[in-house]
Amino acid sequence: MNAVEVELPAWAIASPTRRAHIARVTELALSWADAMRVDREERDAWRDAARWHDALRDASESELRAIVPNLAWPASLLHGPAAAARLAEDGEQRTSVLDAIYWHTIGNATWDRTGRVLYMADYLEAARQFDREERARLAARVAIDFDGTYRDVVKHRLAARVASGEKLRAETIALWESVQ
């Protein structure tokens, strides 16, 4: 299966299929960290953001809203903020990790590399069924052209959302504008 062991918090609600996705995202992020020779602290942040980003992806809407009751987002977007809130309650203090997880579904124009890595790895992991060749090409390019690849991933992700007729959140529009 995957070489990366996924260790989730005890409160995680993630099916075996979701755990496999998390493992692939984590493995991809770590492969970039190794290829880019990032320092141990940043590598650990990338690993932890990747392994915790979908820890509550399979939670019910009522479970998620109980964790983030004041967030008026659609249910499909709540798992990131809810996981970030639970991690903070557990003592996680790395802003880069918490921000990466919180915003991973809609994007954030002010992310550091941890948020950008999670955004790319979540989209580019190999088991996703769409546009496989292009996504594989982008994944292979991350370590040699991080900023350019990030810009291309943002454009790919958001172009698809716009084409679907989905209304973009203000934070997502700000992300789009930040890479133009």
C-alpha cells in the first residue's frame, strides 16, 4: 500500500479510504521535502499538515458544526477548520500547520510553504481520477519550480471550480489574485 504510516489523533473520523488518501498526500509532501532538502522543522510541518488535513473529513455535519459552531460555511468545507480547532485544543501551536489545515479546501493568499504544499499535494496525489497526466507532470515539477508549480496548481484548481459554476469565496478569489 503506502510507505507512509498515517497516525491520526484519537478524535479523527476517517474511513480506510480517507486514510489511504491522507497517506498518499503525506507521502507526496514528504517526497518534495526530501527533494528540496528542507530543514527538519519545515519537513515536520509539511508532514503534520498533510496527515491531519482530512482527520475529520468523514465526520457528520452536526459533529463538525459542534466544533466550529460560529462558522457559516457549507458543510463540505467545515472539516479543515474543525480539524484545526481540535488540533489547537490539543496544543498544536504551529500557525503554519493550523492555517494550512484550516484553509486547505478554499485556499489562502497568505500561506507560507506549508499551506502551499498541502494545497498542491491534496490536489496532485496520484489516485485522483481526473487529468492524471497533467497532475503527474505538475507533481514532478514541484521540487524544481515550487512557486511556478504552485501558481499553475492554483490556476488549474480554480479554473475547474469557475467552469463548474461554483461561487468562489472571497478568500479563494484573493488566492487567485495573488498568483496572477
